[in-house]
Amino acid sequence: MAICSDGGASGNHRGAFPRAPGRLPIGDGSAARLRAMPKPSIQFLGAAGTVTGSRFLFEHAGKRLLIDAGLFQGLKELRSRNWDDLPVAPARIDAVLLTHGHIDHCGYLPRLVRQGFAGPVFCTPATADILALTLPDSARLQEEEAAFANKRGYSRHHPALPLYTEVEAEHALRKRHVVAYGTPAELVPGMRVTLRPTGHIVGAAFAEIEAGGQRVVFSGDVGGYDCAVMGPPAPLPKGIDHLVVESTYGGRVEEPTPISAQLERILAPVLRNRGVVVIPAFAIGRTTIVLYWLRTLMESGRIPTAPVYVDSPMATDSVEIYSRYCDELNVRKDVLEDANLCPIRTRDIQLVRSRDDSKRLNALKGPAIFISSSGMASGGRVVHHLAQRLPDPNNLVLLVGYQAVGTRGRALIEGARYVRMFGVDIPVRAQVASIRGLSAHGDSNEIVQWLKTTDRPPRRTFLVHGEPEALAAMAVRLEQELKFPTYTPRYLERVELD
């Protein structure tokens, strides 16, 4: 699939990104050589038994490639892993390969660099642009939250410290090297890598790695088919030996009720009663999809027209990035760039950048819609909006994606009467609802559909990036329907690839 950008110096990045090395030979593939080759291995440093913290260490012939460097989110015991040392010294990792720019796949990178990682970070051009938004933003949020905790005195650590700083995030950004879709490149000696789009967000890719005579695929996050904004995932290659696949929605099939009907039913009465709708949404990807459907429903008169406040500088900038990489979308570039036609901008949209402007929203009366990150209400400006709006029964919190165990979003959807924010228990009197079908992840049917694009079952399929029930459900489906032998790795487990 082509890309709409040449990866040069545009948007937020500073200067042209270094390109990955081109295709290099890695051996003649004879049977004798294959038998003599050392076996590759994978160590599951994250996203094992949970949906966050994607980190997979691929090792072959003494070389180490870290696929994804994500932050753990959700339960405290998971978040604490972000502070733990890796079982391998970061200085001994030769390179990092990022599948996409969501924080649970890239947000650990500045800390990895701080701890001694000195190699290149490979990703697609769009992901390189997105990293320039997500990593500094993640650092700012951590610095702000640490400062706020110190000011209010609710942290058990004195002083509370950020995981990393904005300066460290900027330092990590200088290590980006771009790899185009469909172009094999030897990223470290003996590992030839090809990236192909997954349809999750712009720049998202799955990685095909050829090493030691074996073909191993890491899925990253996989989108669905027939989506409103993103195009579908590319087919898998033939002859896969081992597959590492996400299982976020392993046991779930999306709601057959159309998204437009779900949103109309949930939003219309709240807006008519002049309530405020708060939508926690990931700035990259999810916000654009939400805006698309809000515009569609307001234009058709199915929900009242109301001002929409996108309280996230990162979400604002991401619209521009989506415009640059239109070949990955189901939307034309000229339509995206026309404010009167753009389907991911409502007519009355207010893009909120500064913290002062964000604070002014506290006094705003409804009807209004706030879209703010993070998508699981685990941090960021949306937490302040929730603290302000949750006590009012006329308001609505609308959850539009997966809510991991231990997050505020999960607590809300499970009916919590109070949620803790800034050291205080906030009463939940507002309405809480969720909608299905807006996730950037494909459901279990779509994952199965994608896996059918390869020619034969892999020797082993490793199930990751899911909670235990989803992992178990995905294992049953793949083994019964596709005859894929599956394995669910444990956290920190190392597996040699036979």
C-alpha cells in the first residue's frame, strides 16, 4: 500500500528521518545451513496476560530486536512494572521496532533510552510523525501529575517523580528511522523485516521477521474491515512459522446494531436536556472516528447540534497527520483538507490547546460534548472533566473503546458509585454508557478473517495483548476453527522457536 507522504521534514518532526537500510541477503537457505543456525527466541516482556505494556524481545545469533516499547496501564501492580528494570540491559538491545504510536506500544521508549539504550528506533513514516505527538505529551502529563501530587500531598512518594521528562522524550525522538510499508530491510544483522499496514491507526503495521530460516509475524494491533475512517489490514504473508497475535477482543463479536443507531439512542436525550457529554477517547485514532460519527448524526438531524470541544492538542495535530497519510484511509485527501467537507470535523468544533482554556470548560453549561484523552480515563485532561461532571445526573460519560482492568473507565462501566481522583472519592451520579463498534481493534470475527489470509497454520500462535478470558476464548476459536496450535505465554517467559 502506498503512503501519501515521502517521510520528509513536515509537520511536527525536525528534519528528514533517517531511512532504514535496504534489503540485504541473509544466507542461501540450504538445509545444512538451516540446521546449523541458532534458533531465534522471543521473551515476552509485556502484553502477556494483559492488554498493555507491549514489549517483545526477539533474539537471534546474539542480536536483539525489541518489538514495541509500551507502557503498562490499569492496575497498580501493572503500572509498577514501568519502574522495574528490564531483565536485559537496555544497552544490549540493538534496535527497537515500533508497530504504531499508541502509548501502550511506544510510551516506555524515553525511559529505555534513559536507561542506556543507544540504538535506532524503526517505524513507519506516519508512526514517526505520531511519536512526535505522543511521547512529549506523555512526558508532560507525567510531569504535571507528579507536580499536582506534590502540591496536593496525596502521593506516597516524597517527592512524586515522573517516569520520564519531556526533555528525555525529545531525546528519544532523535532515534527515529523510517521504514516504508512493503520494503524488506535488515534492521539488525541476520533479521530481515517487512512492515505491512494493519488498519488500526495511521502508520500501524504488523512485522514479518525472517531470521534463522524462519518467518515470524508480530501483529501489533489489528483493525477491522469496513471501517468508517481506516482502511482494512493487509493480508498476511504465506508460510508463517510463528505468529504473535493480539487478542484484545478475543471473545467478543461487535454489536450488530449500527453505530449511528447506538449513538442516537444514547446522545439525543442528554443533549436535548442540555447535559454535558464527556467522551474519554484516545487522541490518535479514536477521536477521529468519534468526530466522524458526531458530524454524520448532527448533519442528518438525528441528534441535536451542539458544540464539540476537542480538549487535546495532540488530537488536533493528529487530524493533520491523518490528512498526510490518506492512502491508509477510506477518506480522500481533498475532503480531509476542506473544513466544510471534512468528515472528521463537526460544524461547531472547538480545538482546545492550552491548559487555561481547558480549565474554562469547567464553567461551561450544556448542551456540549467534550472529547478528551486518555481513552481509559487513566490520566490527562479528561480526569479533570470527569471530576467536574460526574456528580451531575444530567451529564453523560460515554466510553468508546476497551477499558482495561484497573482503569477508571473500567470502574465506571462496571457501575462504581465513586471513583478516586486526585486523592478524593468523586461520586458517580452522571449517566454512564458504552458503545460498541468504535474500537480501533478488530473483534474476534475480524481477527479470524485476517488470519485466514495466510496459507497454512503456523507451527505456533502466541496469544498476547488480552486479558485472561479473552485469551482463552481466542485460543478456542483459533484451535477449533483454523486448526492453529496456540500458546499463551506468561510475563517474562522466554520461548525458543523450534
